[in-house]
Amino acid sequence: MLKIYHSPGTRGFRVIWACEELGVPYEIEPVDFSAENRARPEWRAMNSTGKVPVMKDGEMKMFESCAMMQYVLDRYGDGKLQPLKNDSVYAHYLQWCWFAEATFARPLGEIVNHRREFNPELDDVVAEMKSRATSALKAIDVAVADRPYLLGDTMSAADLSICYTMRGYCRMVTADLPSYAQGLFDRVTAIPSYERTVAADAKTAVRLGK
């Protein structure tokens, strides 16, 4: 069974969501997100960067949440949540999966890192990161202006990954999303697997005493 080492509210959410949507069995190992815990040699042996999540599948161990999602899809997804590799939309599937983290989530992560290091925060730096995240969101809004999902009529893991990052955007920038992006978010978070993932995330917080 897959074991996902997860801290509540962090990127392991998207991996758990993929498992829930696919019906893939998994277990969550709660991880204390404190800097002290993530600096411990035992955790650095799991992920040398000290970050979460980490996933194990038997003897296999990996990190990077989007890569973990893709591993789950390829190994256990039975063709669900992604187009065939010879499908004309597969390139755009890869594009949006990578965009979710490399372009959209990056400035949001920098806001978190900045606020951790600077007190008081530097307003100009935070404003710039919010602007970059908003530009990324506008690209998503344009992409779904004429379709229900990023790839067309069928939901994919790219939608899950993008909507996970939208959660962070709503929390750190504004909950007032552009109309087409809001429609995407509403459709994707209305599926039952989303609520199960939210519940699993909350249960992890309880297990950590939070």
C-alpha cells in the first residue's frame, strides 16, 4: 500500500486527492512541519531537502508532489485522469501539470518562505509575488473560457493539481477568482473525492494535535 508522509495543508494534498479519485488504497503518515523536525537527520534521510511530502510504495521512495501524482496515475490509474500519450492533448496535459507547481505555485511558495524569514514582511516583495500568481491565474482563466476543464470536456489530474494551487491562492491572495477559473474550481471541488481529501487532511491535523 502507498504510504504518503504528509503535513496538513501542504502539497501531499494533491497526491491524496488523486488516490481518492482513483480509488487507490493509501495510508497517511503525519509529519510535523516544524523546522526543527524537518531538520532532523531521520527526516533528511527521507527527503534531503527537508520538505514534504514523501511517498513510499514498497521499497520505492520519492518526493515532489506532481511527480508522485504521475507515478500513481501511471502505476495504478488504469488510464484514468490522463489522456493517452498518443492523444493530441497529452502535451497540454503535461503543460498544465507542470504549470500548477512550476509557475502558479512558485510565487505562492515564495510568499510563505518570505513571511517565515522576515518579520515584518517586505510589502513590495509580497506584492510582487501576488502579482505573479495572479498572472498565472489569468492564464488558467483564459484556458477554460470555452471549456469546462483544462483539456476540454474531461477532467484530468491537471485540473486537480491546478485546483489544489488555487486553494493556496485563495488563502494567500484573494478568494475572488476570475469567473472562468472560479467555474473550474467549483466543478473540480464538487466531486466527492475532494471532500474525502479535505477530511483526510483534517484528520491528519488532529493526529498531530493541531
